[in-house]
Amino acid sequence: MASLLSPFPLLSLQPPYHHHHSLKKGVPCLVRDSLSSSNSIPQVVVTRESGKNKQIIKALEKRGVSSLELPLIQHAPGPDFDRLPSLLTDKSFDWIIITSPQAASVFLEAWKAACSPKVKVGVVGAGTARIFDEPVQASQGQLHLAFTPSKATGKVLASELPDNVGKSSSVLYPASLKASNEIEEGLSRRGFDVLRLNTYTTVPVQSVDATLLQQALSAPVLSVASPSAIRAWMNLIQNEKQWSNNVACIGETTASAARRLGFKKVYHPEQPGLEGWVDSIMEALTAHEELHRF
């Protein structure tokens, strides 16, 4: 990777910059000025897997912000992928717990393969819930979206999921191989009987176009939606001190992973989700512009 990076102009490491204010009213003047004067460099790098960046790109376009799509991860079947359809056919559960859009897509594929049995689903947040909108409408009551926690984190989900009074509730948790044990441990402590299946995993993309990478290294803000994506970026740049721009994360879990890897200027919303993520991207972009305008 050194051969890829060596010809690229990299910014020197800047001190951490902590500036916080509301950006909900649109693009600040200084960001608009920078857009008009620097059209060749994208403002934000979007890094979700190929085909899943349209929503964030469109949301940023509405704020007048240009994006570069550089998928850093891709999904692959997990070791328990093939077990899910037969399990849904043979056994019923009080709850199916889904904690990401990808977990939702994998589950729905298996659910259809199992001839659409009646299930009650709890999801971690609005982004995951959206994947179920059309299937729920088409399911004629077989697919019931019954729970979303007050905050879109695994910890809160595990603490708030309704249980059966007087008897243990059974939970099927189809998850990423790389997801933490937070949900099953939290539910088990409350008396739930949890079966976790690792139905998919995330892996770094096999190759990254050198020209796109050069553009990405120049962008003020990197946006990431998972710990896997920030780890993939770390692997690409080898040493975070070569790259010192801002990281805007979809939520607290990804932000914590970024900080553990040594990134200093990390932004994230209190509530995971698209709207808060865009606000955090705008905050990161404004902080960068204020730091460099003079």
C-alpha cells in the first residue's frame, strides 16, 4: 500500500479540533464558499458497500455538499447463513431481533425461502425498520414489526425488549459475525433464551481504485457507518498520522471504534440515523473549513 500512497499529497497532522454548534439550518457560509472555490475535491467520502450510498449522497446534495463514493466494505455469507431458512420453518420464536439494514435483508431472504412464517420482529432503529416497510405491507400480517427501542443501540434494545411475564421469552438474533455480544448478553441477563446466528459478515473490498483513493485522501470528511468501514480505511492509509482529516460516524459504536484506532477528530450524532449523521458530517465539514480558512 505504500506504493499507492507515496505520490499523494497528505495533510500534516493537525491538533484535535472540538467545535460544536447546531447546523440544522443548512450549509454554513464558509462551507458554501469552499464548495464554489474547490469543485475538484469532494467534500465528503461515503464508504458504505456498493449500491447503499444513494440515500446519504442525496441528503448531502440537498445541503449543497459534494460526495465521492468509495465503498470500503462488502458483505459475505456468514457461517450460519444456510441454517436460517430451515430454523424459521421448524421453530417459532417470541422475537426476531434485527440490528442493521444488512441483517434485515439477509433475514427477509431467508424468511421468504421459509415460505413466510408468522414472526414478530424487533429492530434497532429507523434505518433498519425501513427495510421492512414493503415486506410488512405485502405480508398480510405474517410479518409484524413490533418493537423499536427508545435509542438505536444494542444496549438499549437489550434493556427495553418486552418479555413474557412469568416465563422465558425465546429470541432469534441473526447477526453479523463481527457484531459484539452486547445484545445476547443483555437479554440473557434479563432471562431471555437467545439463539444467535452469524448469518453474514463484512470484509474489506478486494481493491480500491488508486485515483479514487487519491481524491478520498484530499477530502475534508470521511463518513463511515460501521466499525468494519473505519478499520478498512485504517488499513488503506496504514498510519493515521498520514491522514488527519475529520471522521463523521453514523453513531456512537462506530465513533468509539474510530477513536480506539487513533483518529482524533471524530463526530457522531446522539441518536444513530441518517438525519443525525448528516448533521455530524456538516459539523465535521464546518470544523475543517474553520481550521483551514486562514
